[in-house]
Amino acid sequence: MVFRKPPDGGWGWVIVVVSFFTQFLCYGSPLAVGVLYLEWLDAFGEGKGKTAWVGSLANGIGLLASPVCSICVSSFGARPVAIFSGFMVAGGLMMSSFAPNIYFLYISYGIVAGLGCGLLYTATVTITCHYFDKRRGLALGLISTGSSVGLFIYAALQRELIDLYGLDGCLLIVGALSLNILACGSLMRPLESSDSPPPEKPCVDRVPEQYFVYHEKEKTVEENISILEKGYIDEKCVNNVPDFKQDSILNKNVLSSINVNEKDTYKKKVVEQTNFCKQLAKRKWQLYLNYWEETVVLFKNKVFSALFVAILLFDIGGFPPSLLMEDVARSANINEDDYRMPLISIIGIMTAVGKLTLGILADFKWVNTLYLYVTTLLMTGVALFAIPFAKSYLTLAMLSGILGFLTGNWSIFPYVTTKTVGIEKLTHAYGILMFFAGLGNSLGPPIVGWFYDWTQEYNTAFYFSGFCVLLGGFLLLLAALPCWNTCTNQSSKLPPNTYSYKVASSA
């Protein structure tokens, strides 16, 4: 069974709609976890650093497990994974309403719900790529805004639900809403053709057929004896020569010869299976060696090495505002009556605007996407340095909008990676970068929270965040300026049978 040619429309637009709502439903609460963060601080009385682990795990665990998520989608298909992940997200959110302590939330909200979000993101991106080719960029752009719209709506929704039903009731209702992912997942019909000829075996898996299946059915000892006895009896009947003694001796000889043949056949099978295992292990080991050889080649690229450092530092410093901005406003003693819109909602809607705007800019030929990405990093660092000087809601709202717009640089990150390593190495390189992006997402908020616990103010924490992002931006700029042309035009030959895998993008 093989995939048909992408239709670039038709049922594909249904896939875009359900993928949009899937990301809206699964990422809405984890991205707007800043509202819940304040309630958990009051409910459990733990430090800000320890409490921030809940939100950071929920957003980072999906990226850290992106290779596993890709393997699951490739093995079972997008629809089964989406339905199963819908139960994970809904179950994790509902379990969190019964959390007796912060450690329970690490498992229920951080790992269970976070891993479900990672699986759903991979499933939606994979099924969309199957249905679209020429319009793939547009389709992926539309579904990626689902998480940003979810952040915008869920920030206000969760605050309202907490006022009406309390923290536990809010998590139960949000978890129940996530069950709609099951309906969305059921519409992710795979693009397959049952009447197509089976695909040819990959070169890696080509092993002589005799090592896999014994096509010829071997007869048992009893069947062989019955056939020989029948032939011998027929021959005796034809010749009318009754010889019971010779018949008995012949039967014993037949049994002994068949037993010998049975042992030889068994030994032959053992030898063949042993050879098969040796060949398979040798091939798999060669694949792993080729994978690490390709990894070494990637890190010899100066721009890629700088990009790896930049994405790690950017997520350590740039992700905390989306989680902690509400607590920053409360720590600045801003009156709640001045709130016209939750700061997290502003970040969410401006992230969607930033994704679309930066994505459109990246399509212009005169725009260098690497320099555009570096610009967003440097501007993000400056905005983070300005947060400690914001003492009013209006100032924090403006900084939230700027940070949200610049965070939309996720939409151009695949372009930057492609220009850096080339399309043939994109999958492998993107997987490495997304792993470290998830690591940054997981470490950033707790680090900022620990700074607050030590100093009892956010100024030092955001100075540290701004320094991390600026350092990553300057390193990437320095690596790109002298060797941009040589790095993009180099054509390092890939090792044979190169191993690669698909991965999820960040929300």
C-alpha cells in the first residue's frame, strides 16, 4: 500500500481545519499555563522555580520526545495516534484537578499532557504534509496558528473558569473540552491507495528471502513416513510378494533416515537464522555509525553549531515571559482593575501575527532569512532587558506584544535550517535542534523562578534571560558573517545509507 499523489485540496482542507482545532485544543492550556501558575503558587505554597517546572515540562517534553513521537506516527498512522493522544491530553488535565501536591502535577500536567501534545503536533503536521505539496507552506502556516489562537483564548477562558468554579473545576472543564480532539482525530483519514502495487523494499532491509520466510511447507515426519509406507505397500501389492520381516526392517530404516534428515534440516535452519541475525545486526550497526558520522559533519558547519547554541539560549531566555508575565505584573503591584486583557492573551495573538508576517517576509527573495532570524533574537534580548523597567500595565502589554511577535520566528526557523545545512540534511539537523529547543523550554522558566526565589525580585532573572538571548544572537551573527556563502554552498558527501527520522516542531 502506497500513498497517492497529494491532492492539494479536497479532503485536505478538512485535514487543515481539524488540525487547526487539534492544536487549538491541545496547546491552549499548556501555553496559557501562566494563569494556572499563579493559582498553583497559592495552592501549594512552593517556590516559583519548583512550580515553574509544571509549565516548562508541559511545553518542553513534546520537543524532547520528538523522535519518539515521529516513530509512533510512522508506525501506527496519524489517526490512531491523534485519538490516543486526545485521551492522554484530556486525562492529564483532568488528573491534574485532583493533584495533592506539585509533584503529582509534574506527572499529570507536565509529562502526560505534554507528551500527548507532542504526539498530536507530529500527527497534524505529518497528515497535512501527506495531503499538500504545492500549498504545503500555506497549510502548515494555517494549522500552526491554532496553538497561538488557543493561547489567546485559553488565557481569558481559564481565568474566567477559575473565578466561577475554582482551580479544580477549571482543569476538569478544560480537560473535557480536550476530548473534542477525538472527533478531530477521527476525521484524519489516511491518504492511501489499496490498489497500488506494493513498494520495493529499501536497500537497507534487503536480505535474501531464505533468511526471512521458508516459503515451502516442510512435511512432518509422520507425513513422510505415511507417503513412503503407501508407496512401499502399493509396490508390494502389485508384486504380490508378502514379506513382513523385510517390511519391518524397512520401516526402521525409513524412520532412522528421516530422523537424520530432520536433524540436518534443523541444523540448517539454525545456521541460516544465525547468519540472518548477524547480517541484520551488522546492517543496523552500520546505520548507527552513519548516523553519528552525519552528526559530526553537521557540527563541523560553523553556522549550524552557532544555530544550535542560539536556539538553546533563545528558549532558555525567551520562553519564560509567556509563563511568568502574569506573575511579573502581580509582583509589580499593578492593580487588577487596570487589566483590559490578560498579558498572556496579548502574547498569544501577537505570536500568531508574527508567524504569518515573518513567514511572508521569508518568501521574498531579497530577504535573507538567517539575518532576519538573527534580528528577531537581538530584538527579543533588548525587550527582555526592558521588562524590569516596566511598572504599568500599558508598558507590560506593549512588551508582551513585542515579545509575542518576535516569538513568531518559529515559522522561519525551518527556512534557516534548510539554508544552513541543505535540504538533504534538513530532517536530521532539525531533529537535533528541536531536541535542544525542548531542553531550553524545560529549563528556562525554572531558572527564572529560582532567580526570583534567591533575590525576591524579577529584575536579575530577566537580565539573565536577555543576556542569554543576546549572546545566542551575536554568536549566530558572528558565525554567519564570514562564512555564510561557504557554509551554504558546501556539498559534503553524505555517508551511504544515511539514517534520518522525522520530528515535531514547536508550537
